[in-house]
Amino acid sequence: MKILMVFTSHDILGKTGRKTGFWLEEGAAPYYVFRDAGVELTLASPKGGQPPVDPKSDLPENQTPPMARFKQDPAAQRVFATTEKLSDMRSENFDAVFYPGGHGPMWDLVDNTDSISLIESFYNSGKPVAAVCHAPAVLHRVTYKGAPIVKGKRVTGFANSEEEEVQLTDVVPFLVEDELKRLGGLYEKAPNWQSFAITDGRLITGQNPASSTAGAQALVKLLAKQSTAGSNAA
């Protein structure tokens, strides 16, 4: 089982001058879900190398067990520091793709042509696509059979109420919840900051940082199901 994780390379929060990047929990928690399941992982980002970590995600109040594990794991830290270039990635080399969130992707992945074509290539070839928190925003220009990939699909992503709570409603280029709805997605959400992930066919989405473990587990489960179905068909 081979999974590609795609991270942001963007580190400035709009016009605020403040730092952003990927949310550390959303990188660390899925990483260990995948590694513990025996997945062969490749990490990529638009610029390659070390993706920026949102400093807010590493504040004391945001610490989680996967983050603590990551900080004691030099091998994992080296993997994160040496991501491949997104433009070099090809869907035929992997079984699925997973996008961690954080606010960074809102600026460098949502309109990235390499990312858009890669997601379409995965999906068109019958492979799962997963994204959590702000990362479902990367789907907003992705199409399938001439329509938005999320149209008619049960989806979730960072809620308007959560964006309001972190006071970034007027900073982000668009609101994830509003955009998913505009594209015809059947948006659902749990209470703010609660774990919530949805699997609809080959599309998996998670609402917020707390959903990153559930989203990753859902992807492993779906891949195992596909593998079993393929074995039975053979």
C-alpha cells in the first residue's frame, strides 16, 4: 500500500504578515496512522524540502500524542524535512493521495495546476482522494466527468463557525464550507473542533485538526476494502 501525502509550502497568512503553514497535528497524526498500518509513504510539497509548520499548531494548548511522538522521532522529522517536489509526483506510483490542512494550502494548493491534475488523475483511475480541515479547499477546481468533483458528494471541511472562532473569516481567500456548498457538495459538520470524517465513494474529507486521525483511518480502511475486492475479483 502506497500513499502520497501532499503538504503546503506557503508560510504567510494572507496580508497579515503572520506565519502559517500546515497544522502539525494534521501531518503527524495521519503519518503515524499510515506508518503503523504498514503503508509506504511519500511526502511532497510544491517547493519540496521542509514544509512550513503553522506556529500556532505547536502551542502548548494544541499538543497531542501524535505530535509528542513526532518530536521524539528523528527519522520522521527527516522525512518531513525532505519532501519531494509535487510536480514530480505521478498517480500511477501510488494507491491514494492525502492532503493535510492548515491555512497554508489556501494560498498555494487551491489553484495549483500540478495538484489539480494529480487529484484528477488519482480519481479518474479509481484511486481514493482524502483531505482534512482546510485541505478540502484544494478540490475547488478539481473536476470529474465535467462537473466539480464534490458535486452530489457528502463532504466536510473547516466550518465557517470554526473560521469565525479563530478570527480569520476575512483573511482566507474563501471559506471552505461555503465553497464546498457552492460547488454542489452535500456539506455536513459536527460541533466545532470535534472529530468528523466522511467517506463518500472514493472521496474522504475531515472537518478540522481533530479529524485528521479519523480521516487517515478511513483512507486505510477504504484501501483495504479495495484491495480485498480486487483479490476477490481476481
